[in-house]
Amino acid sequence: MTALEERKTLIGLISEATMGGARQARACEVLGLSARTVQRWQGAEPDAVDGRSLRCFEPPHKLSAAERAELLAVANSAEFGHLPPSQIVPRLADQQRYIASESTFYRVLREEKQLAHRRSERPTTVRSKPRAICADAPNQLYSWDITYLPAAVRGQYFYLYLFMDVFSRMIVGWQVYAEESSAQASEVLKDLCAREAIPPNQVILHSDNGGPMKGAKMLATLQALGVMPSLSRPGVSNDNPYSESLFKTLKYRPAYPLEAFDTLFAARTWVAGLVRWYNHEHRHSAIRFVTPALRHANLDQDILDRRAALYETARQRNPLRWKGPTRNWKRIHAVHLNPDRTDDDGVIPQSRYQERKAA
């Protein structure tokens, strides 16, 4: 309802705005009114009051306070507290009891915020994004996962355990087994840390939430080696993008076998050749098209400098062919896993690894 004095004030403000050159519809919008309402006010008698009724209508069949309390008591009782209204109403009918309709049960429970998770199931858990991690040198951040390799027996598979260095994209550890377990994953990790001479508290190992990743044997090995674990959110593959991308690169190669592997030895032999190609021949697009092995050994800077010098010489020799700067051959000095949103300057906040180094 709009009082008479308030209505006159609003009409005066709108008239003043329109006389100043504003459109009436825009002036009404600023005041939160519709143009049709203002037109109705302007066409009414000067001292006419709002003719709308102030009566608040309540349906005659509305549940009384006692009936509503009875409905909630029955819905939350030991007999019906775990059931949805669609199960409560028929059971009440079998007992020759009628309290309210099924839709009324749903409406009242929804108003009381008691409708969700009435069965014996785990409620939804809000999970936050994994903390941002940054690596600026090899052997700081590893990512690992397990993928299937087809076996000759239908319904059976071999399992490829693959560990990669996120900074260099190099496969630093792998093995193929006939089953999936945290004990075998821990053995691969022990061998990897020994070969790379990883001291305690240097490497962060990221993975998804699979059983082998969270198994007791794997967690004990991580603690014994001083490797810090990092886990993705359940069902969110984007939290572990590097391993997922690596598996796609490996499985979409033309050399990927069309036939299943007959034996575990055949699978291991094929993976050995695949890892050799990926580490020493494959030019990775995310690290300026150098091989992962060269970047892991910190030998990529010289290669990129020579490429940049070559392109600059080519531009100077024929500058008309270059409308802008030459191709970007600058080295990527930092790699981020699950980065936070950047600030106004485009700077990513300091990572866990950088915080540990600063401490």
C-alpha cells in the first residue's frame, strides 16, 4: 500500500524528472515503480486513497497450529523419521490415520528445512578446492595415477602405475602390475625416491582419491619417506589434470596397440618403449616443445635461447615477413597445480612449496 502523501511526493519527483528531460519510464524504474502504476495515480482524483483491501486472506482449510505440530511429531517420530512423505502417508493410511496429504507433508517439512536426507545416508559434504601448489624446479611436485591396459582375457586388465614430475613433465617412475594395490604403489614410490635421491620434506605427491592412493601402506610409505601427500576432491578430475593429460597423450599415440596384451611381460615391454619415447623424443607443448628429460636436467634454457636467436636473425634478414614479435621461446619458470584466482596484477598467491622454502 502507498499512502496518499507518499504518492503525491513520488508523482512530484517523477514530474520534476520528466520536465528536466528524463523519460517517465526510466524515472519510474529508478523509484521502483511501474509506469502503469504512475499513470493510474495521475488519472485518479487528487485526494483518492488506495482502493486495495488491507484484508489478509487465509484459506479456511489451513492446518491449525495443533495439526501442524502433530504432523511434525509424526514425521520426526522413531517410526517415520527415516522415511520420506511418500512412504509416511501410505503407512498412516494402513493404520487408519489421516493427518494431511502427501503434498502438505512435503510443504511443511520443506518449510521446516527437514526434507533433505531423511534416510540413513551420509549427508552432502562441502569440499574445498585443494590448496594451490607451485613448482619452480624438478623434484618438487609429483603427480601420479593408475590407468588400465587391456589384457587378452576379457574383463581383466593390467594396471600401469605412472609417476610424473609436474615441473618437467618427465615420467620419473612407472611399473605395470596385474592388480591394483597401495602396497605395489608404495614400492614404485620407494624406488623412485631412491633413484632421484629425494630427501625428506622436498616433494609433494598429488593424486586423486582412489583406493591405492589412500591405502594404509601408501600413507605409511609417504610418512616414512617424508613425502607430503596432496589429494584431489572426490569425482573432480580437474584437480589432477597433469596425470589425466599424460594418459591421453600416451593412449592416443598411433603406436598404441590395437590388440590386447597377452602377458604382463609384453605390457611392460611396450610401456618401457613408450616411456623412452615420451621422455627423450616427445616435444611437449606445455614446456616450449622441449623434451621432458632435457627440462628435468635443466638443459632446456640453452635450447630455447638458440631458438630465440635463430628467429630473431630470420626476422632481421626479412623484416617484412614479421608483423609482430617472433615466436615466444621464453622458458616457463613455474608450473602451478590447482592455482588460486589471480589478483588484479595477475599474480598468483604464494604456494605451499614457496612458503616452505621461505620458512
